[in-house]
Amino acid sequence: MRSTSKSVIAESFIFGLVVFAFPLRLHAQSLEVVPQEWDFGDVQVGDFMEATIRGNSAAPFSPLVVQDVYPETTGTDFSIEGFTISPGSNLPGVEMPPFVIPPGEYFDVIVRFTPLSLGQQSVDLIFVTNDHKEPFIPAALTGRGVPIPEPSALVLLLLGSGIAVAWRRS
């Protein structure tokens, strides 16, 4: 009986190593955000510019759960306009997280910069996933609000028997 109990303990120990060692590698999730930085450049106050930020599932074996995507600071001039999932994922289009991305697939986030004031602005777009090592992944967004150019003035000149038209820039 003693040899049986030692054998059971040894087998349990080896089984425990297999069960607890391998799942850590087999179930690792990972998200790659492309690009990690995006500059919208100069955008006139009140106008907008959109960009697409892609999240690639680099998870080798398990689906990646995207729990949330949001601008780090609320009330900014940056907003999320929508999400699309890669066509190969066979998932319906989604409007907001949470959603699941199969291994090797991707999703796109459409981000809009609508400056309400002049000057440089920036925010981190935060991706929240079920990746245990790195659940929060930032993408840096920047843009600059610039003034709306003053409209050109139309000048009509009455010249004797005709009319001359000229443009004048302010």
C-alpha cells in the first residue's frame, strides 16, 4: 500500500505541474494596437477629422475579449464613432464593447477629433482586454485646433458703363 500511495502522490505532483504550467502559455491573450500613436494634424475649430485605429488579436490559441475602449479623459474633443470587426471573424458588426475577437482576427475603432478650441490637444485611447499581463493598452492621440479662416469678401466696383468684380482676402 505504501508504494501505491507514493505512486499516487508522484503522479499527482506531475499532473499538477502539467495542469498548472501549460495553461499559462496556452491561454495567453495579447492585443496589438496599430498605430500606437496618431496625430490628426491641424483641424479647424468646429470641423472634424477621423482616423481608424486597429486592434489585432495576437492571441495564439484563445479568443481575446475586448471589454472596453474609451478616451482616458472624458469631455475631450476626441470621440469614438464606431467599431467594425474583421470580415473573416464571422461575427456580426458590433456597436460597442464588450466583444470577442478570435485568434488572428482584428477590429477597427473609428476615432473622431472635433476641436472646440484652439491649440494642441491630446488623449490616450485605452483598450481594456482580458490579457492578464497587460489589460490596459493605450494609443496616444493628438491634434491641433486651428482658427477658421476669415471668408473672402466680394467687391463690386461700378466703373462707368460696366461692373468689375474682384475678390479681396481679409
